[in-house]
Amino acid sequence: MRDYGKVHTSFWISDGMRRVSDDARLLALYLLTGQHTNMIGCFRLPDGYVSEDLNWTSERVAKGFDELSMNGFATRDFASKWVLIRNFMSWNPVENPNQGIAAMRLFSQVPDKSSVKPELARVMADAIAHIGGLKLKGSERVLEPFLNQEQEQEQEQEEENTLGHGYATPPESDDSSDDETPPKKNAYPDDFEQAWSIYPKRAGGNSKADACKAWNARVNSGATAQELLNGTQRYADFVKATGKLNTEYVKQAATFFGPSKHYEEAWEVTASSGMRDLNTISRPDNTIPPGFRG
């Protein structure tokens, strides 16, 4: 447990922090300076710790992490509760081989199955590159499997962005043959495909594969496909009604179907909210005021 954490003064005027809510900004500051943070900016942080320290509800915690994830400040594995502050080691660089060894020791403590570890491996490789492999023997061997894994994930993400929400319709096949094509090896469940078709489109990445993993996890934990479908439809209607369609404010589907169970929320828009659909054009008022009539 550390005694203090440092924050650069540019934190308060950076574009990233100006684009998020006060809650997300406070959570970011908490991550940078809190007692759980370590020298690599990757640590396990259950919701209960944040709720206790900041006196927040679990819903408020989840919403804050969603914002920081969309903003690119942090990555969180919602299953294992491990958090990665993406630029932490750029702001707090490794200065000597001893620090590099300590950083690699912390890296080895992150579970191999955690979704943050491949990205952390890339961060670590960049952070210790100036020290040299001779002074950090074995570091390349430790990092390489996860670096390869991240490259595979990036390739899958690009494919999902192209074939998922990148095009309005999938590109037509050059094969004009009428022969039956074999079924896809990685076919998604029909219920999930139905939910994916109505899920609101967003600006930025939205991995279909990750969303399906979250969907399957919820089904395996007892949620019904109809419950997930109904929640997706409510959210799609809410996004359209509030004018957030095709913006970065639409949740990633993996988050929506994740452990926070956003699909269970009501997603209601009341008339008193004062919000309107920014994707539609209002009709002009053609009423002639009294006193102006001929």
C-alpha cells in the first residue's frame, strides 16, 4: 500500500477529462492516487472498495467505469475486477533496471486469463524497452505470449467492426455459386443475432465477439434470452429518444450484457425530461400569432 500518488496539473485541463462527467473525473483521480494503485497502474479493484471509499452505489461505480473505458482512460475486466490505467506508465516511467524487475514481478501477479493482461503486456514492453533485454533477462519470453494474444484480439476487433457495425450491410460475396455453403464454425446463437440486429449503433469499437461472450455468460448464470432481448429493445428505444444514436455515449454491447446487467434497467424517457430525438427534424410552427392576422 502506497502513501501517496502524484497527478500532473494537466489532468484538469486535458481534453479527455473535459469530456467526461464529474463522477468519471473523480473516479479517474481516485484510480491515480488511491491506495490500491501500484507502479504499473494495473491492480484488482472490486466495486465494494470504490463504493466504500467514495460512498457510491454499485450502479454509480459501474457508470463511472463505463465512461472511463469509452474515454480511453482505463480498461477494466468486469469479471475479475482488474483495472488497467492505460497511460499510467507513460506518466510514471520505469527509471532503472531494479524498477523494471519490480514491474515485471507485478505483471506476473495479474491472472493470465484476465482480459487486461494482453494490453498490459504491450504497455510493459514499451515501458521497459529503454532498459534493454540483457538487464531484464526473461522479460521478452514472459511478455511475448500476451503480445501475440493482443495482436489476435486487435485483428478480431477490426473484423467485427467491419462485418458488424462497420457497414450497413455485409459486403456481397464474389462467389455466385448456388451450391450450399458450409455452416460457419463460429456462428452466433439466433437469439443473440436478433439482439445484435436491434442493438443501437455507436461511434467507436463494439466487439460482437465480446458481446456474445457476455450474452452467453448471462444466459449461463440464469438470465433468459427473452429478458435480454426485451432489455436490448428498451435500451435501443431509449438511445433513439435521447438522441444518442451513433455517438460514443452508446454503451458497448459487451458492457450492456456484462455483470452490471444494464439490460435489467427500465431505460424510460419521461416527458418532463426535456430530451428530444436529435436525429429527427422538428416541424416548424406555422401558427400566426394574434394581432398579425389580416
